Amino acid sequence: MKKKMLQFVDLDQETPLKRSTVKRKGDFNEIYDQFITEKAKEQSSRCSQCGVPFCQIHCPLSNNIPDWLKLTAEGRLKEAYEISQSTNNMPEVCGRICPQDRLCEGNCVIEQSGHGTVTIGSVEKYINDTAWEKGWVKPVKVQKELKQSIGIIGAGPAGMACAEELRKSGYQVTIYDRYDRPGGLLIYGIPNFKLEKFVVERRTKLLKQSGIKFVQNFEVGKDKTLYELKSKHDAILIATGVYKAREINIPGNDLINIFPAMEFLTASNRKGLGDKVKLFDDGTLNAEGKDVVVIGGGDTAMDCVRTSVRQKAKSVKCLYRRDRENMPGSAREVGNAIEEGVEFIWLSSPKSFIGNKKVEAVEVNKMKLGEPDSSGRRRPEIEVGSEYKINADLVIKSLGFDPENLPKLFNAKELGISEWGTIKIDLKTMQTNLDGIFAAGDIVRGASLVVWAIRDGRDAAIQIEKYLQSKINKNKSEEAA
């Protein structure tokens, strides 16, 4: 194996092998095999080591991708891991679930030149899984404990990333979360075939070993108001994410067996974790033997259709109002779903749900694409008189997520929100209109990617530390005066 770089002319692009469709449809295990060491080195050596690395520029975390590819090609895996984790609090997660085809890999220079992208995500996963296996991943060692404390609301990727960064500086950190396990979307929203739960559990265990406290089954506004929580801490970060499902306001929306995506996915993930789930156990949220219709075209919709396949649905159809080229979700995930037998009905939109108490069919309008809208994608328009019906025993709505009414939920009516219901912050300081209360992640930017949540959490840690340091300096000045 040559250890020099720039091998993209001589070596073809390779990804880790996918398990056969028949095998992977029968379980919830991850679908990609791991790279073997020599293949990881070989594929890393294809990197062109660009002077201006577009992979890094298009990564929300600005990961030093060329550096850890070079180190991997040279067999220096521990150093590659150190570089990888220096900018990312969950590299083993991002290697699995980031839409690399839209971010780093999609902007790889050799991909643009026609040689096939470096398989960055697979190498990232390989580096960091190796680090966990070798015991290189260690809890935070605090050099000097500080008295100041931070309360973080939400144990998802933004909250956990912020917590770890603050803990490195010696702050006392407590994470409050409404669920019984930390992880948020990572634990309950993303299926095992994309992210096996031990990956999340070992990360949260590491944070606990680092001295970060977790308080589960805690609801702000019910157990304590936002102001009561703030009285316990020197600063607060709100990182709740957005979980309120967008509705489809069409006739028949109140029929039985029409569910939001997160309700369906949470039930499935809880079963995988060994929980008793009444609505799954009685068959309500189990797709087995049913004609399933999923409405939406994002990554969550892909999680729903592929989960339905593994639950042995009779048929699985995905309705999306635009065409395949205009889907917002990862093209890779769409391809995986098609391989697994999902039927995509492009240019289609539900007109009504039909049934007697329980949904029996979806009435669908055919669509056509008109002029581009504000997103740059062509606007879907209804073809008049094009209605037809699709049989459905279970309908899953995956049209995106909106914020909950946090001022009301947290009993903090003064908390400033935007016209979309997200929390307003000063973009420079990440502070809300309430002193010492910060916000980050999806609750600020709207439903987005895990990698952006991690970035926001890291940025929030910097701003919170500046705020706390300024308070110390102010107190010293006042005492000196």
C-alpha cells in the first residue's frame, strides 16, 4: 500500500459493502459494513489534499478532513482520531448519519472532477469506532474545578456538545431533559439501521464519567419554571430542539391510524431498547401486515418508510409533492429505501383521508412543477381533476417540525420568540432577551441537521464562558472600587 496521497487517478472510489437487501430488511442493524484497515488507508490516500479544501468549508463544524485522511492513509490512526475529535463532540455519530452527499463528499474536488468522491463519512466512522475499540476515547479530565454552574435544557446533540465543552473548562454542568434517556432525537428519533443506540449510550456514559450531571424526566414549567431553574445556575442554555409535528389540514385528518412521524419512530426505537410500548404491542403503531403511506420527502420520512419495511408492512408508499431531484432528504437514503422495496409516488399530494372512523385510503392529487419558489425549487401545483385513491391502513405524517410554545411551556412569557416560534437570540452572543439565558440548535434555527446542532452547542459554550468570565471581571472591578 502506497502511503502517499493523490491516488484518486489510480484508485477507484469504494464504499464499505452494504449488507444484502434481504438480510437488512429482516433486522434493524446498521446496513453498512465497517472498512477494513487497508481499505480505509487506500480510500484515504485518494484525497487530493486541496490547498482550499471544499470538504472542510462545506462542513458545519469545519472538520479538518484532509488532515485526518492523510493520517489514516499513513496508518497513524490515533493522531487521526485526535484531529477528528478536536472539532466534533460526536464524530462517530456524524460519520453515520450526516448527509455527506450534500455536505463534505458532495463538495469534494475530485468528485467534481469526475473521479468519485473520497468516502469521507465511512473513513470518519472507521477512525472513531477504532478509537472506541482501542480505548483512546477518554472522559474529560478537569484541570481546575470552577464554582460557576450551567443548567442545560435538552439532552440532544446541541445540549451535550455544549455541556462537554463547558466541562473541559471546569464548569459545573447539569443537563435537564424531559425524556427517560439522554440523547434526544439520536436515541428516539433515528432508527438503529442508521445509528445503533449503543453508539449514543456510550457517549452519554462518557459525559457522565466526565462529571456532567443528567436529570431525566424533568419538564421545565412543570417541575420548575425557567426562572426557578435560572436561580440555581449562573447561566442557562435552552437546547430543546423542535418536536411539534406539522399538521395536514385536509378532510379526514381526525381518522384513527394517522400518526406523526416521531410518534411512530419513538415507539419503534423504544421497542428496540427493550421498553414496553402499549400502542406498539397492541398493533396500533406496528406496521406489520399493513398498507403504509408516508407523506413527506425529508430524512425523517425515509426513516419512517424504511422502519415500516423492517416491521414487515404489506406495502410501503411514500408520497412527495415534487420529483426525486427536488427531494430535501439525502439522495443516498432515498436510494436505500428504493432498494428495500419502498414505492415512491412522485408529484403527488394528499387531498383527503378516507374511512369510517379508521383510515382506509388516501385520496391523492397529481402535481406538476411550476415556477421556482423562495427556496429555489420549482413550486408544486395541483393538476385539476387528477384525483385517485391509494389504500392505507396506517398513515404517517412527516412534513417537518415546528417549535413548541416555550414561553407558555416554561412559564416564562417574557422569553422572546420569532414569528416562526423559534427562540430569538442575539446572533453574536447567542443570548436571549433574558439575562444569562442562552439558546442553541434547532430551537433557534428550526429543524436542521445533527451536525449543525453540534456546531451551535460548541458556539454556545464559547459565548456562555465569555458571559460568565465577564461577570467575574465585573465583580472584581466593583470590589476593587
